[in-house]
Amino acid sequence: MQLPEIEVISQQRIALAEEKKIILDHFQEASKACWKQFAVNDCLFKAKQQKYKAMSPLDQREIALNARQRVLKEAERQQRISGKTQETSKDKAMP
């Protein structure tokens, strides 16, 4: 039940990484273009602002994915623990 959801999270992480790469590539291009202008610092500042503005929603999505993955791992851990306690109680009841 949880395995497909973990796979979905993995696919979403890959998509996020690709989106981040596109944003960072754009930032690199903008930075290089800034060095051709007279007001380099102002241009670099604006390029960084655009990068942070574009990365913010991606970071929020990544945080949500991390939280969901933690919940799934904890549920899986709880299932393992409850399975082990059931097995040990069956073993004790057998003799």
C-alpha cells in the first residue's frame, strides 16, 4: 500500500530536481550576462532575487515531500514493530 506512494514521492523528487536545475541554469546565464553590463552588482542582485523567488515554491514542495516521506516511514516502522510484538506474543502462547 505504501510502496507506490513512496515511488510517487521519488518521481516527484526527480521532477523537482529537474525544475531546480532549470532555474539554476537560468541564474547562471543571467549572472554571466550581468558581467557584460556596467551595473554588475545591481544586476546580480536582481538575478539572485529572481532565483530565490523561483526556488521558494520548489523548496516548499520539497519540504512537504520530506514530511510525507517521514510519515510513511514512521507508519512502516510502526507496522514492523506491531508485527514483531504479535509474533512474540504468538511464540509465548505456543508452549
